[in-house]
Amino acid sequence: MVRYRFQRNTFLVSVLVATILPVYVIFWVFPEFAALLIRYAEDDSIQVRDHLKELIEPLAGDPDGALRITPAFREEVAKVTRDFRVWKYRVFSRDGVIVDSSVEGEIGQKNTHDYFENIVALGNAFSLRVAKEGVSADGVKVGLDVIESYVPIMIGGEFFGAFEIYFDVTREHAAVSALVFRSSLILVVMGMVFVLVLFLIRRAAVRPIAQVSQVMGQMVGGNLELRVPVIGGDEISDMARIFNRMVDALRETMSGLGQERDKLTTILLAAREGIVVTNADNRVVLVNPAATRLLGKEERKIVEEGFSRILDDPDFVESYLKAAGADMPEVVVYNQRVLNFHAATIRSASGRSIGSAALFRDITEEKRLEEEMRALSVTDGLTGLLNRRRLDELLLEECERSDRYGQEYGLLLLDIDHFKLFNDRHGHQVGDQVLKAVAVAMRAHFRHVDFCCRYGGEEFAVVMPNTVVPGIELAADRFRQRVEAMEVSGLKVTISIGIAIYRGVERGRKGIPVEELISRADKALYRAKAEGRNRVSLWDDSPQDVGGGKSEGLDGGGGGDGGK
């Protein structure tokens, strides 16, 4: 195939050099030379006219403007004929009649050609090359190449006649013809030499290059075991040796790439993370098994739907790519799974986009464990209620909310009456059952927006957001009655409750600190204990409340208090 192309191209170039170029010279260059001769002759004619017209005068009183030929004119014509190699001349009147000529027999004849009236009589020069028959010095008739040039005689802007001057350009025309012939011959010879050189190049270079091309073609098909024959010590042989070394290096590289590809394939197939990759045309070209499992789609469907629909939310995926993940959620819920999702545009070293890739990992179990850990961190292990740490956070949050919106919320502190007796008389197991039973009753009684917490020992707390005093007191007393009505392991249980109210910013005054709120609820609980237990007490600003003591002082602290 290579040799065929070379032979065809060689033939075309040969035709161009050996045929087209000579034809170009003959049909374009030669006419250009002829036109140049005509232009030169026309310029000479104008010079001759400008020189001779000073010696021609119109006949005085002749209404037709006839020209008078003076002896001085004829003498000057003889000089011009020698100087400008004029073969023949004529002088025409304005109506085209020959009034003077180097051939006396032509005088009186009239020029009837159209160009005389349509071109020359309008004041324009006109020239053409013609073949004429002349007589040599020996009296022999010879062929001449003559440029016939008409030049109008204008006097005062008026046409009075014309010169017709014949310039003998036989020698010049012969020289141009010889030049064209020699040029054509040279071009033909150059074409033949060029063909010969191409033939030699074909034998010396094209054939080895064709062998290299053949081997390269087979290399494209995956055959890296071929070699180019190395013959001689010239540059082509050096190229063959270099090519063979390149093939060896390429084979080693391909072997290494194959090993890395196998490793990468193993990693992709075994990876637990889903991976989807596209090419520069945004067509999905890679989907690993984990992706089909996590997305719940077959590979064919993922490829058909396209990259932007891997999560069935094209806007999200396209926005994620556009923002490069900035300010975009990395955790999405899809196919009843919690997925950690990341996508990015793959770019070349020059910054051109060559594809996109998405990586997503199933973190459902991690999120479940995270939620469990978070719950354990804020949950009391025995009762399942929120712990003291979470209570402190809630109190700060509700204080900020109440300050922002000018609302109220209530804090209830609950204490199990005579709890130490349950432990001392019936054991700690029964004490734990009592704590659990109270916790269950709290979750069942209070609203879902209320927060039930274990404060410590046998003490509990309830945060009641956005609630006014009457509602808080009513809910607290009903819960007290509910506990009073239940039995745990055949034992009656009662509780005492202290209530404190937090009021948000009002009339420019900020609410009390959280510590003060807890202190007030604790003092209200102390008063309920002091008044006989199994009752609800609301903190107010009376001196009795201000001077009250801590509830732990009455019951001896959490988990082992006596005197209850």
C-alpha cells in the first residue's frame, strides 16, 4: 500500500513538472512576454508621436483640418526610423486617409478598420502584433514579426489624425521563443531528473520506511514481537535500530501497564465504594460492582441514564460538579441507604476537561452507630432519659430561644420521696425499678416537645418550652397524681416537684442566668419537701422562697437519702 501510494504520487509529480510547467510557460509566460513587447512598442510610438507632431501643422483655412507634411518632417522620420528600428510608418488624417507613408503607393488609401474610428479617433493608442512579409538586403522575401501601433495626433485637445508605426520585433520575438523553448526543455529535464531521484529515494528509503510502517501497523494490532530488519550502516539502518529499541521499551512499558491495570481492576472490582467514571464526551465508561449494588441499578441502566442521573437528581449532581463540592452536602439518602457522595471533574495537565468521576460509600451503619453513640452520650443508662450533660445544654438553648422571642419556659425538678427507704428495706434492685417506673411515667405523661431528664440520684428534671405558668403547674400536679396512683413491686411511690419559670427579655431586661433558674427550682422543691412532700411548689419572689435551703439537705442527697 505504501509503495502504491508512492508510485502514484511520483507519477503525479512527474506530470506536473514535465508537462504542466512547460504548458504554463508556453501559454502564460510567452503571451506575457509578447504583451510586454507590445507595451514597449506602444511607449516608443508615443515618444515618436510626441517628437514628430511638432513638425506637422494643420493646413490653414482647411475646414477638415488636413495635415501638411513638411520636408523637415520627412528628414526627422528618416532619423527616427534608424533610431527606433521602425519598419514602416503611415500618417492618417482625421477621416482615416493616408496622407504620408514610407510606401508612397499607399498614400490616398483609407483605413476602414473599426478600431481606427472606435479607439484611435477617440484619442486612445492601439497596438497589436502581426506577421508581415519583408525583403532582406539581398532582395529575398522574409517573414517579420511586427508590432503595429496607432497613436492619435491631438492638437489643442482635438483629434487631427494618427501615426501608424510598425516596429520590427523579429529578433526580440525570436529571442523570447528561444527562451521559452529552452525553459520548457530545462523543466522537462528537471522533471525527468526528479523522477529518477524519486526512484532512487524509493529504493534507498521508502522501502525500509514501508517495512517500518508495516511493523507499526501490526504493533497497533497488539503484536510487539516484530522487528525491522537492519541492513547496512546508513541513517535508515540507524532508524531501524532505534525503532527496534523503542519497540522493546514499549513492550516492557506495556507489560508494566498491564500489571498495573490488573491491580487497578482488582481494586475497583473489590472496592466497597461505588465508582462511576465518564470520558470527555460525558459518556459513562466505568461502573464497578459496588456502584450497581449501592445504587440498586444494573450497569447497563447506569450507562444509558448518564452520569448526571446516577442519584436520579441531575440538578444536584451537575451543581456538585460545577461547585466542585463546595457548600454542597456530602451525605445523601438514596435507595434506602445513607451514602457519602463525592464527584469531581477530571482535568488534563492543560486544564481541559477529560471526564468526570463519582465516588460514593455506604455509611448507613456508620450513621446508625453514630446516632447510637450520640444518644448514649446524652442518655442516662438506667432510665433512658436525657442525662445531666444534655440538660445543661437544653437549658442554655431554651434561655437563648426565650430571650430571642420573649417567651417563657418552665423547669421542673422532681424528687422521689423517701427513696433511701426503698434501697435500705428492699434493696438497690427495687430502687432501680422505682427509678425506671418514674422515667416511664414521665415519657408517657409529658409532651413530645418537653425534655425529660435524670438530674442525679432520685432527682429528675423536665424542661417545658413555650409554656405559661398555669399550664406548667397543671401538668406538674397531674404527673404527681399519676405517680401517686402507681405501685412498683407492691410499693407506693410519691414525688415532690419544684417549679421555676424563665422569662425572656422583657422591657430591656435580660432573663436570669441558668444557674439561678436551677437554684430557684431547687428551692421550690425544698419548700415542697418542707411542707410535707407529695406536692408541687412554684418559686416566687417571697422572702420564704428567697431564704429556702437545698432539697438535698432534707433528703440527704441522691441515691441514699434518709428522712424521706
